[in-house]
Amino acid sequence: MEPQYTDLNTPCYFYDMDLLRETLGSISSHASPNGYKVHYALKANSNDRLLRTISQAGFGADCVSGNEIQKALETGFAPADIVFAGVGKADWEIDLALNHDIGFFNCESLPEIEVIAERAALKNKKTRIALRINPEIDAKTHYYITTGIEENKFGINREDLPRVLQTCRELDAVELKGLHVHIGSQITDMDVFKSLCIRVNELQEYFRREHIVIEHINVGGGLGINYEEPQDGPIPDFDSYFKTFREFLHLEPWQQLHFELGRAVTGQCGKLITRVLYVKDGIHTRFAVVDAGMTELIRPALYHAYHKITSPTSQRPEKKYDVVGPICESSDYFGKAIDLPELSRGDVLVIHTAGAYGEVMRSFYNLRDHLKFYYSDDMSRKHKI
């Protein structure tokens, strides 16, 4: 039975740490026997408590900024298990990564490779890089979270590969050790990952013809989660996910396969808890105005994303509501025409599956207050930052 959450100061994020640990255990049980290395994508959620739990479980870190690298180091991730991706790495971020001898730079353009080589040479270092190549596969997901087609800003297009490889041969300060691909996020169709495997196999053949030995294959992440009925699938189907790569991706004995999972790790363990401030009757619409807004969870406003909403404090007959926040924007809503028990001022609402791209994307627009955080295994303490 769902907790009532009535003692929490809202709006707040509530994290189910037991579910997080179960999820990490499921990933490890399917990945470790195959020798796969999983890097957690900090961009999904960089909450300190969650990061320490993930690092203690033996995961690596996938970072897309210098501050994420610093956060990963502070929360226990080993430098050698950190990979640094992103299309716009600043000099200071590159220097930070070089100073800590991180595992890999996932490189997305020729100019970036040249700058990394220049910064490494200044430090008399030789650093490992992986080329992020656009596999030109449609992830069949939202346009904003599709990253593997040539129209995206991410990655190196295959027609540019000869020039990139020639430059890598000429630069003494970089060592080409890996191939990196990532096609998008919230992918639930395993056939998409099968297509990715086939494309990576083709890229592997290309590298063989070029007499380049690639020791590490990084297939990114992207595994989706169940937003519609989170209680029916709190832990994603990692068995089918890893099995797809085991069956269709052809690895050499010396190659290691890497993954960068984010949403699938933390998505279901987090909930946004909010209270009804007012119930407002419009001409055709009944509004439930709550104390959380797009400043706490921007996904519905940004992607028109669906999050299941429940009310553990009301047992009354259902009515339809538009659940909206207090921010001065018409896009500030969490759901429209949602069936909920009849609501009144003070009722608690739970916005589910908010553990990824929720807290981490919060803002202080409208000079909103700082968020509060609660954890299921430490309810006696209130964490406020």
C-alpha cells in the first residue's frame, strides 16, 4: 500500500532507496556475468545520496560536464571508470578530466579531438579517447531525445571518419581505444537495439579494414521505463535488454562492452510529492492547483511527458482535473483531464516515475524555494538543500 506522505513538507522529492538497490542488483546480475561495464549517467539524477549508493554498487559514471566529473569523484566513483561525453567540452573541463586520468573521453568532433590532444600535450599526458559515431538509426522516440541520426548535433558522421582517423594517427597525445554510439532515450522496442547491434557490427568491420584495434565498445543507454503503470514494472526488463546485445553484437575476445544507463536506474525510485492549494472550476475545466510546478518537474512542459498521478489521501469518487502548478506560464502543468478522487485543499498528490530528469532539471524561476528531499530508509531525517 502506498504511504500517505502527509508528514512531508511539500513540494518534495521522495526516493525509495530499497527500490534503487533492487534495480542496481538486477542490472549487476544480468551485466556482470557477461563482463559488461555499466556507467551510470549522472545527467539523469545527480542526487548525492543516490550517487553514493550507485558508486558503492560498483558502477562507473557517465558524465557530460566538468561539474558532473567532480561530483562523481566526490561521491566515490573511480576515475578510471568515468567516461566524459558531450559536444561542448570547455578547456577547464578537459583539464579536470586529464588531471584525474579518467577512463575515456567520448569525442564528438574532429575539433574536439584536436583540442583534447593539445591540452594533454601541455601536461605531457597521453589520454584515451572513444569516437562517438552517428549510427543513423531512428530511436522511434521523442524528437528531443533522439540522438543517433545525422541531423543531430551529437557524434561524428560516418563520411567524416577517414579524416578523423587520419588525424588520430597523427596526434601523439591521444590514443584511440573505443567506439561510442548512442541513439536516444526512453526506448522500449528491443528491435531498435538489435538494429544498433547490426550497425555496430558494420562499424567494427570498417575499423578492421583500417587496421585499427578497438578494445572498448560503448553502446550508450536509452532503455525506457514504464511511465503509464509504474507499479506494474518498477524494475525495467534488463534481461531482454542485455540479452539483445549478447545475441546480436559480435565482440572479439579482447573487447569489453560498456553501457551508459541513466533513466532505467533511477527513474522509478523517485516521486514528486505535492499538495493541492486550490480547486478552481473553469468554464469547461476543473483545475487542481498544486504547490509543485514546472520548476520542480519540467518534463510535462518540455516534452508533453506523461507521469502517472495518484492521490493517497482522498477516497472520494473520481472527477477529471487538470493538475497545474503555480508558475506564471501556461505550460506549467503535470496532467490534463486526469481522473482523480475528488480533491480538496490539502490533499496530497504523488507524481510517479520522477527519479530521472526531475530533480536534476529543477530551476529557481519565479524565485522558487529550494527543494526538500526525503529517503525511504531514513525518514527520521529531513534533507533540505
